[in-house]
Amino acid sequence: MTHTTVRAHWVATSLSAVAALMLATLAACGGGGSSGDSVPLAPPSQTTVASYTVRDFSFVDASNYALRYYYSDNVADSTGLYTYYDVREALGNGKPAVVVYSTNRYVSASGWHTPLNGATPNTSTAGATSNYTYNYGYTGQSARTDSDVSGQSIASVVALAQDLSVNTSSTLNGVSTAGLSGTMPTGAKVRKIVNTDLSTPVGYDPTDGTVGNGVTSLATLVTAFPVPAAGTTITTSNSVTMGGLHGTAGCGTTVCLQERMRVAFGGGTSVTYYLCDVNTSTSVQSNCTVAGTGSFANGIAADGTTPIMTFSGLPAAASVQTFTRVFVQLAGKVYFGFQDKLTTSTQTRLNNVAFEALSSALGITPPSIPTHPVSTGGIWSVNYAGGDTGNCTAMAVNAAGHVIGICTSTGLGGSFIVSGTAAADGSLTLGSTTSDASFSGSLGATTGSGPWHSTSLSASGTWAATRQ
């Protein structure tokens, strides 16, 4: 099993060019065993004007790209905290594409939290050195320096963001400086930011499945996988996975030697660790050998109720993993949990003025942002009826009021993407990317409704939405 943390991995669906690009450039995901991505910065600026900074821009051409940015209205609350949002949007074949953040769930003192989306609030203090919280449990400190780049060439500013002698990773991927013309306008800035993690939460990905093998608790996990007798071949039936050393990316070759770590349980709290060769094209493991011994400990997660199991004495080879395995017991099942290791990273990020100039040079439309986050941000379930019937199981409204979702027709059949905007007053305007179908109406605090219409189908009807 592998796990992919929300902080870096996100996929645009329905458009293979964008999906392939994002998988290639954003495969630096934490947990599950690939290289980690530092938690984001604080608000784009301590001003009273809404703005954003670009966290990652993955570019193929003007019709295929993906953008991740941190948006804030830059208004502090009564305690001096600023709220910012991790917003991700994509275009494929010239049309809006659905972006999937992650399916990971994380635990905090208030319980288990649903996956991050473009309306999840994150906070930061002000100043050149600030403290941040992110996604219900990631905390850290940011040291940031803003530099005015107005009057500098757009190409030179792009080069700053891509310079890996200074930055841990580039925030502008696929953008070639060759042929870029023009200069940055007044107000264009870049931010050099050094993020240092202070804490990370325990999490798990439900799509990774459960341990199985009759395991319903941490106690039965121990009894289900006793240390095999000497000379016994280590398999998936007599040991349990602790993840790959390099995650889904593997070691860079088809066959990775001593790549996947496994564990079996001895007497008391002792464990034996194994490392196995893995064929990354088939996921078949072989040649498992003992990598050392250690121990496990049973504990309780941050919510005060969920049983978890942690490990110590891990083999030296595990030091390259970007997470540590934590088994999570929930509702009679044991999940492959994780806790990301602490990291420090450096990036150079464009503010919205600088990115708007780059967008113009590339022939794309930069995102529009509202003065304040929309109150209807989050995930909505939608059903529609009339000349056709169907549903949109997860229509996403991000904090900037941009809406996108996949809908499935149960009447005429087929699936389609809807995209549009949700205004500050709750009014909703959507269109289909594959037809002339349109939806209008409004969203309230927990429900929404309105009419839909399609001229080409000579059909119309109504829709109703419920906030998840």
C-alpha cells in the first residue's frame, strides 16, 4: 500500500494531458514514501487587499495547464490571525478540468477531518517570520522576504522561481524563458519563503484499503502477522507493509532493490523489519530479507479516542522515507496510516500581479479573486430532474467562488463537467463543458436550488443541492 499526502499531489481529471503533467511535476508527495512537500506559507501579504501567491504552476500550453495558489483577503481576525486557502484549478483542451486534491483524512483534537479542498481555512500570523497552521494539524514557521521585481524582464523573474540552486523546488514548471518578452509591471513581487515544519498530524487514506487478513483491531494485527520461522519466504500473507522507501515513484528503475519495507510481530512489543525487491511495473515483490528489529507501541490519536500503533528502531534504510507508518484502528478496521516527517523547504513565489503579467505573456487567463472568500465554499451534492435526471456527487466551490464538478445523467446517460461561479450573494451560474446545458439559481448556508436548461436537448428542469 502507498499513501499520497494532500500537500502536493493533485490530479486534473477528464483531461489526460493535464493529468499526466500534474502527475509528473507534482509527484513529490509526502507520506507513502515519496519526497515531501513543505506546508504552505501564510497569507500572500499583510495588506487589506485580497491577493494570492503562486504555489505551483504546471504549464503545457495555453490550453493545458494547472495552477495552485494561496488566496487570502488579508484581513486579520480579532487575535491577529490571517486565513488563507489552498486553491487549485486546471484547464485541459481549453476547458476547465476537475482537480482532485486528495482523499487523505487527518486527525486533530476535534476529530477526523474530511479531505482538504479549496475552501478549507488555514491560518498564519503576520510578519517576516510567521507561524502557520495547515489542513487540521500541520504547523510550522515561515521566514519570507518579498522583493519588488517591477521593471525586470518576465523571463528573468521566471528564472528566479526556477533556480534550483536557491529553491528546493520550482513553482513554475514547464514554462520556458526562451521567447518570453515583456517586463513586470508596478506591484509585481516575488516572495522567497523558507518553510520549516514544527508538527504533522496522523492521517490515513481510505482508498489505500485496510490491512485485511481478518484484522479488526491493533491486537489482532499483532496476532495475524507473527514473525515467520527462519527460512520462511516473506510474503504479503505473513507480513504487513510499512510502505516503499521512495513511494509510488520507486527508485528510478523498473526493479528496485530493497525498496519495500514490511513488518512482522514477535514476543511482547518486538517486531522484525524486512526489505523486499519490487518490480515497479508489476508491483510484485521478491527477495525479502531481514533488515533489523525494533518495537511497536500502542497509543491514542490526537482526538483522544482512536487507537494507533507506532514503531521505533526502524532500519537505517527507512531514513529516506518522507513519512513513518502508523496503523489506525477505526470502526472495526485497521488502516495504513502515516505521519509525515518534518521538513524544511525554500521556494520563490510570484504574487498575483507578477503572475498576471506572466499569464499575459503565455496567452492564458489568470484567476479572478473576490474581495473576500465566498461563504458557500465547500463540497456540494446536487440532484437535478425534469427533461433529464442525474446528480453531481461532489460539486466543489472554492474560496474564490470558482465552481467545478462532474455530473452523471441517469436519464439520457453519460457524464459531463460543469463549471462556473458562485457570487458573494450565493447566486450560482454554471455551464457544461460538453454541451449548452446551463444551471442558475443560488446556494445558501446548507442548501441550494434553481433551474437548468439545454436548448440543444429541448429540455429543462430544476436542481437542488445540499452541502456535504
